[in-house]
Amino acid sequence: MKRIFLIAALICSSIIVLQSCSPKTTTGAVAAKRGDVSGNWVVNDITFDGIPEIAVKSFLGEASYKCFVGSTWNLTNSGNGSYSLPSSTTCAAKTQTIFWSVSPADGTFQYKQIFEGEKAKEVTSGYRLALASADGNNMVIKSPIEYGNRTAYIVMNFTKAAK
């Protein structure tokens, strides 16, 4: 009888050890690769999650989030890219060179603004955004911001530009 209990205890211990060593699955992170994000994109809408629109004074280094509505993003597979902001009553037209990447491990899209004469490896600051989804035709990128005592998001909704 003692032998049966000992064998059962060893089997249970082995199962617990093997279970704790198994790889963990991620929840919520998008397993998007560079190829899913590469291409020409248009920001067709900006929405807000957990923050009122009126509370957002500036966005991604621009005076207003509205400057990004209608912007076009050219993201090459090499990581080089640019975005162009359209001219409006509150925003001047602008094209900004960027160097971008995607991290499937933590579900982020990050980019650095590159100015005349700079190399991407020399730039130490940039933007890290949450890549909520990317399916080749639509992409959703969220910019996390602190609002109150919680994280809120400014959500950029992209569609693939026609060739």
C-alpha cells in the first residue's frame, strides 16, 4: 500500500514539474510580423479608448491628433519609411522620415523620427505603440497614455492604400 502511494506521489510531482516547465502562451499580443505591416497605409480614423477626445492636446509630436487623420504611411520591409501629414486648417503638410520595427514578442510597433543628416542608429528616442491588429488590409495601432490612474489609448485605424 505504501508503495502505491509513493508511486502516485512521484507521478503527481512529475506532472507538476513538467507543467511548470511548459512554454506559456501569450494573451492579447498580436503575432504580427514585419511583412504584415509593410506597405502603404492610410489613417482613416482615430478613436479614443478610456480617455475623452477633449483631453488629448497633442499626439506623437504634433499639435493635434487630427493632423494624422488622412495621413499616409510608407513602411518598407527594410525598416525605412515615412509618413505624410495632409494640410488642413490646423495642420501644415509634412513628410517625416522614420525607421520602424515590429516586436511580435510584446506586440509593439515602434519607430524613430529621422531628421536630415541623422542615421537611425544615432537616434535614441522614439515611439513605442501597441500593435492591436494587422491582417494585411487593416491595421490598428494604439498609443498608450496615462489618464487618471490608468492607461488609456489613442487608437489609429489604418487601411491598406491602393497601389
